[in-house]
Amino acid sequence: SRRKVLTSIVIGVLAVVANLAMDDLDKVVSLMGSLLGIPLAFVFPPLIQIKLDSHLARWRKKANRTVSFLGVLAMLISTTTTVQEWS
């Protein structure tokens, strides 16, 4: 499926970056936290709840989508900051 391909690509790219940047391993760990940790903590759980609970209140769905959106925003900001500080 597409999700498995995307996950494999992200992991492959991160492995190449980690191999090329062994001297800056702290930045690689920060990048992995930004790209993988934030979605696991803030993006996917609210979306999973929306998908699993068909009787979820409208305000709760809206709150879940807001948390997911803010998680994506945090992921983009932290990834951008990490990449900018790389140089």
C-alpha cells in the first residue's frame, strides 16, 4: 500500500542522512523526532479516534482535527528549525 511505501522511503532517507551525518548525530535524532515522534504523539491519535468512534460528538471531531493540524504545524516548524541549524 502507499502508506508502507511512504514509510519505507522516510526511513530510508533518514538512514542515509544518519550515515552521512555521523558527526552531527544529535541533529539526526532531532530530525527523526520531528518527522516521526510528533506525528505519533499529536497527529495520529486524534485521527484514529475519529476513524474508530462513529458516534463522536461534532465538537470532539473538530477538536481532534485541530490537535492534528497543530501537530502537523509543530512537525513542520521543528523540522525546518532543525534543518536550518544544520549548517
